Amino acid sequence: MRLLLAEDERDLNRIITKKLISAGYSVDSCYDGKEAFLYLSSAEYDGAVLDVMMPGMDGFTVLKRMRGEGISTPVLFLTARDSVEDRVAGLDLGAADYLVKPFAFAELMARIRVMTRVTGKQTNTLAVADLTLDCAGHRVVRAGKEIALSAKEYAVLEYLMRNENIVLSREKIENNIWNFDYEGGTNVVDVYISYLRRKIDDGHEVKLIHTVRGRGYVLREDKWRN
């Protein structure tokens, strides 16, 4: 999943970004509200974590502008403003959640999992045929056998499974898994799809990851070969 973090405290921004990446998220981070709105207007995100008191544009204003532009990305406010009035204001603007500093990282991660769950299937476990993915435990099993995946392989597979039967272009997959700072090759999606096919489909009669020529990739249960 791809997240945006907007937090003007640079040390905290760096720590949160590191925690999110280690949990398997793709993260774009910035330090002010104007840049946050630019990111949110330019790419699709599964969720955004916004500080309220930021330079350039405060978090409340960012959310107002997002909703005014029809951007429905779920938002979690992360702020030192702990009054009931502030929390009510943030939620009334359309925020999914509101977490007050100081906070426990375990709680932040749990709230992000809940927030992003609304953008995909409403479950902690995804299943297609005999393939299951435990979102909480980051555990992948096919036909009773656990499969070891790298963080990026897991992220690509989860994105495919959350969009079961939907053809996803290479650009859409790349935009949702890799952040703006990525400087790798243009065939990165093809490379990771190849990795996943070897781990997920090799040795199984029913193939789950399919190429739709000229359009991209889809994860579905059928017996057509790629």
C-alpha cells in the first residue's frame, strides 16, 4: 500500500517513514501542507497521515481542499492539538481518524491498518483460490504451503489480490507500490511479477497471475496459461 506522510518535525517524519517502510508500505513524505496537497493531487494513495499544524497549509485546510477536489484518500490526523473541539473539527471535515502526540508507534500502525482497510476488501485475510494472504501477519500461503516474499513482492501481491479480477496497468501498479523517489528501471513491475509467478504459480496447474496483452496484469482464478 502507498501512503503519504506530511509531518514538519523532521526527526519524527524520518522515524515514522522508516517504521512504515519496514512494515511493507511505500511512503512519500513531506514537511508542509502545500507539498502534501501537491502529492495528493498527483498520485493515488491508500491513506495519508497529516500533521495539523504545518507550514504553508495546515492539515485541516489540506483535507478541505482534497475533498473539494474530489480526492477521497482516507486521512489520519497526527497532532499535538488534543482538545475535543479540534478532534471533532478534524473528524467533521472527513478525517478517518485523529491521533494525539505523543503516541505509541504500535497504536499508529494499528490505526493505519484500520484506515487503509476501507479502501480494499474489508478483511484482514485475502483469499483467491487456494492462495491466502494474512494482512496483519504478512503471511502468504498457497495450498497449505507458506511462501516467503520480500517486502516489495508482498506489496505487489497484496495490491493484486485487493483488486482481484481487475486488470492493472504497469503504471498503476508502479504508482501504488513505489514512491516518487524511486529511480529504478522502467521494467520494475515486470521483474516483480516474474518473481511472484515463480513463487506463487510454479508447480500449480491453476495459474493466478495473468498477463493481459497491451493492458497489464490481473490476478484471477482460471486455467488459462500466461
